[in-house]
Amino acid sequence: MMNIELTDKEFRRLLDMVYIGNWILNSTREDDRFEDYDLLQEKLFALCTKNGMRSLVQSYMGHYFPSKAYEDGGIHEAIADYEDAVFFDILAEELARRDMTVENLSPDDLSELSLRIDDYLSEFEKNGIDNISIDMQ
């Protein structure tokens, strides 16, 4: 058994990190979830009732879950910001690699790739995906 001393603020941040991590690992997995992460999240959220954070947790049939108030409190906006950033980073790199038409990039190609990625990221920052078109042939 391990004991960790946390302030209320640190515990609240830990809840956010666990929730975000579990969301990334399990939100798209449907019935094939990593149950051990769900159980750890439940274990930590159950501690809310003992630590003056009852509004962050709800219980159902003996299990503890993040409350609607918790989920509506900005955590999903933080996740969405992360997802947007990752989406644009991946899209920029994929488009830059496509443009270079080189299957195996050499170290000499990396600066060119980086410049192309930066150009795409600048475009996405200005216009999002508004200027993207797909030619369906």
C-alpha cells in the first residue's frame, strides 16, 4: 500500500489528469475498454466524497463516476483543445510528407519537411480547414 499526501488543489489536478488519461485511452474503445483504468478512475473519484468534493462525483449501484457538474466544468474543452492541436499537427505533417513525394526521408530532407509543416500550420491557424478541398476522382 502506498500513501501520498496531496493538497486539495493537487488532488483536484490529479483527478483531471486521470480523467483525461482515461478519456484518451478508453473513449473510442466501446466494449473493449481498459477496465483497470476505469477502476482506478472510480477509486480516485470515490475519494471525493471523503474530501469535501462531493459535487465532483456521483454514485450508481455502488460505483463512483465523475458527476455531470465535473464533466461540464471545462474538462472536455481542455480535451477538445488538445484534440484540435493534435489533429492539425498530424494533418500538417501528413500533407507535407505527401507534397514531398519522397517515401523515405533522409536527414537532409528534414528541414524542408519542417518548413512545409510550418506553412501548413500557419494556414490552419489562419483559416482552419476552410481552404482544404478533396478531389474525389
